[in-house]
Amino acid sequence: MEKRKAEHPPRDSRDAFEKAVQDQTSETYVLRLFITGTTPKSMRAIANIKDICEEHLKARYKLEIIDLYQYPKLAKGEQIVAVPTLVKQLPKPIRKLVGELSDKEKVLFGLDLKART
Amino acid sequence: MPKTKKKNVMPFLAKSPTGIQGLDEITGGGLPRGRPTLVCGSAGSGKTLLAMEFMVHGAVQYDEPGVFVSFEENEEDLKENVASFGWDLSALSKQGKLSVEYIHIDRSEIEETGEYTLEGLFIMLQDAIDSIGAKRIAIDTLEVLFTGFTSDLIMRAEIRRLFRWLKEKGLTAVITGEPGGESMTRHGLEEYVSDCVIQLHHRIHEETATRRLRIVKYRGSSHGTNEYPFLIETGGISILPVTSIGLNYEVTTERISTGIARLDTMLGGEGYYRATSILVSGTAGTGKSSVAAGFVNAACGRGEKALYFSFEEAQEQIVRNMRSIGMNLEPWIKNGLLRFRTERATTFGLEMHLALLHKEVSDFEPQVVVIDPISNLGASVTALEIKGMLSRVIDFLKMHHITALFTDLTHGGTALEATESAVSSLMDTWILLRDIESQGERNRGLYVLKSRGMAHSNQIREFMITEDGLDLLDVYVGPGGVLTGTARIVREAEESAEEVIRKREISRRKRELERKKTLLETRIAELHEAHAADEEELQRFIDEAESRQTVFQETRKRMAQMRGRD
């Protein structure tokens, strides 16, 4: 879990705060992207989430891409109405990000990687 | 009737029967087969129920399995809600006849990050449809999709695609939606992509709610265009088509007593026809309820069952009042021949009254039904609705071979016939009770305004409510008009006085004649006597003459002898 090592013990309260922020954002993300076949929207969604993950969650994310055409039962099981849908399974709360993930701001909000303004 | 109608329409457009009472009649056989139908109505208007009933009947009666897609209620809630209608969704689901798909959409859990489609929904539907080989599908309600997602543009495109897709699949679909401010639906889209649009209303009129249904459009088919009241009763939805119910029920020539001997006489001597509708109307206090009670009393006396709906008086009150005029209804209540149903007219809307009537009649199976009065029902609804309800009630009762008597309160001042013109055409027999006011008195008059299919009296009779029951008396029709009550009695007294005098005169004359006869006979006897005296006299004279002659001849002979004839 803890990918980053504490380089040095906290010197003061400012350091302690930064450590806390680091810990909070250091959980592993479990993400599932539901797509339907190889439509342009599906492809764009895959590309977008990969970019974002690489940029913000490097080495601490698991991304699963599921084609609902191949696993239709999962649509009902996971309650996927719109596609593409990215489901943030972990960390809690579970959140669904609908669309091709092109609005980067909203994706970051949705993944709790950025505070809402 | 509905069946033949269905057959007539079938060649033009295939229809899926809904099995909902009344709806198949007004749609001419059901919803368009293989096409989407939109059911729109506000919250609580009964659209979910309509959709569910369509699915359940499809699964149970028409061998058309279905998928019920619910966005609002989950499987458990839905199962519980419809269990009260006697529909066991779990069983149907196990038998592979009906599956409920609950799809949960919560906007707060959704972040929109770009373009999307509702392909997931399509996949879900496809899977559900394939799993039971569905022929029908219900989607309740589209509104949730619109509120769950922000992009109106995408939703509109996807909804269009959904309707097209359902059509391609050949599914008979019922999709529910909510009404918008200006258009029929909130998004003004669904009604255009549907082949049939049914609108549901839940309208409050003078504080009483009535449910309404209207077929707004039906591509390629004729349909009833009226607003039909409907009710939600124990068996589901029941729509009351005003005109479509059959008029071809069996008729009978059997007659039943009115409970008033002379009224029977007025109605061709035998009373009402069985299984007809009778209207007894009149102003306040003219004895409408008494006529109704008399009818019920007579029916129970024949051993028939009677159901009495009272919207004005309580059971005990009616029983007490009728006892005071010589009718004891209590034994009938005790032995189960008479059942009362008393309810304030304003307690329910029209639909509930109807439901009640249907239920009671079905439970009790009476031969005679009284509704007292129908005018009170009008307190909460319009005349048109009353007429709609009554025609439905009458048809229903006639089909069950029940004789129905309705009382109607007319208001003073208006023309007696005018107020009921709305319902009079539905009635087979119409008896009018009226006040006859004269010489400081108020008396009751009764006449038969119409009675279909029988020669009936055209006379006004005085209607008497006495301690010994109800009776009709001849009214005195004199030069001064119709006389009733005291005036009639006075007139009758006068007539009887004259009668006495006439009788006396006759006996006097008889006596006189008798005397004359005696006199005559005396005189005849006298004459006979005189005649006999005369005869006697004559005989004496003749005898005298003869003896004189003899003496004369004797004398002559002797004289001749003495003279010595030579």
C-alpha cells in the first residue's frame, strides 16, 4: 500500500500536515471501466482514463476494462445504464463517472483527486 | 360484445389485449402490438399500476411473458404493492412469465465527464428480454432517466433510440411518463415517438377525487375519445366506458310487484319488468324512500335478496321510519335477505362508490338493488359524470339480471322533468311523486311518467302513506281540478250525502208504487164484486122471467082447459 517512503522523520507541524495529505492520497485506486465494444467513445474513454491514471495515480491504481457486450449480466449487476461508465470501487465512496472521461476536471473531482471549487 | 369488436379491428392493426376491465373496449382490443404506448400522468395517477396490470394479464392470461423495468421502486416494494391486487410477482417470476428489473439511478452518485450513450440500459433490457422470451415490456418511468442525467440532448436522442429499438424488437411496450407544464409529457418528446398515448388524471372536483383516463392518440386505430372515469379496486384498474358497454343483455317478460298493489295495477296490472331500471323522483318529502322500501319489502317477501344503498339515512333510521308506516324490514335483515349499505355521498368520489357497488353486488348477488338517492351523488360530481356512472351501473345490473330502483330528489321550482333529463333516458320506468298543494294542504300525487314496454295508467293517483303501509287512491277530478286530501274527502262526503238522499227517494217512490198497486187491486176486487152482483141480478131477472113465462103458459093451458076448447 505505502508506495512512498518517508524520507525523513517529520521535523515540525508543517511536515506533519504534508505527511497526512500524502497518506490520504496514497491509497490504491480500484477502477472499472465499462464499455461497449470498440466504439469511438469506448476507445476515447480508455485513452482518457489511462492518461489520467498515469498522471495522477501512477503505480497505485488497478484498472479493469469490461466490455458489456461480452458480459451483459454485469450491466444489471453493476447497474450500468450509461456507457462508458467508470466505477471507482475503492477508495470509498463508490462513485460512477459517466461519459468518455474527456472533462478532466470532472474526472479528478469524481476520483477525489481534486477538491471541488 | 367486446370480443366481436376485437375481431372486427384485428385485421387492420394487431392489438395486445390488456385484460384491464374497460380498456380493451375503448381501445378496440388493446394496445398496439409490437409498438410502444405511452402512459402519462402525474404522481399517484395510477400509471405504474396500469403498466403492471398490463404485464400481469399478459403473463397470466395471454401467454405473453413480460419484463417490468422499474426505475422507481425496487423488486420488493413492487411485489408488496401489487400483492394487494392478488398478483404474485414472485410466482410469476419463478414460472418465467414476468421478471422485474429494478434499475437504480442516483444522480448524486454520477459524475458526467463527457459524451455517453444508454447502451448499458439496452444491454440490460436485452438480457432480461432474452431470459424469458418477453413479448411485453413496461418501463416505469422515463422521468428517472431524465432526472438522473443532465444532458437533455443525449437523453432525447437515446429515448428516441429506445422507442425505435423496442419497436424493432417487436415488443409491446408500455412506457410511463409524467406530464409537463405545457405539453403532455415533461420533455414533449415521448408522445411523438409513441404509437398510442394514454393520459391519466387524478382530478379533484369539489373536494372529491376522481380518476380519469383518456386515449389521446392511437395510430392507425379508432378509439374512444372520451375521458373515462376509472377506479382502482381490489382486482386492479377498472375503467368505466360510458357508451361502449353492450346493450345486448337478455331481456325478460317476467314482472315483479312494486310492493304497492295499486301501483302494480297502474303498471299494466303486474308491476315492473324484472331486470329493468326504475326511477322514482320527486321533491323532498314526497315518499321516495317509502316507495323504495316498499319495493324492497315486497322483494324480500318473495324470498329475493335486496341490496339497499342509502346515501342519506342510516340503516336503523330507515328501519324505524318504515316500521312507522307498517313495513317491518328487520326480519329481512336478520334472515339475510336484505342488506344495507349506508354511506355519505361525500365520503368517497364517484369511483369509490362505483367500486363499492360492484363489490357489494358481486358479493351479495341480490335480485333487487336500491340506490337512494342518486341526486346526492351529484353533490360531488357533475351531471355528466353521474350519467356516465349510472349508465355503467344500469348496464352492469341488467347484465346481472338485477332490478334496480333509483330515487332522485328534484328541487322545487324547477320543472320536474327537466332536472333528471340527464338520467331519464337510461330509465325504463319513471315514477314521479309530486306535491299537490291546495286549500291549505299538501298532498302527495303519484303518476307513471313512462314505463317502457307496457300499457300503463295515465292517471294521477293520490299517494297515501298510512300506518298500514302505502296505498294509492283515486283522486277526485272535478270542475275545479284535481282534488286530493281533505278536499277529496269533503267532495266524497258530499257525494255520499247525495247518495243517501237519492236512496231515500227511491224507497219512497217504491213505497208509493206499492200503495198504488194495493189501491188498484182493491178497486179491481170491488169491480169484480160489482160485476158479480150485476150477474146475480141478471140471473134473478132471467129466472123471474122464466118462471113468469112458465106460470103464464100454465095459466093459459089451464084457461084453455077451463074454456074447453073444441
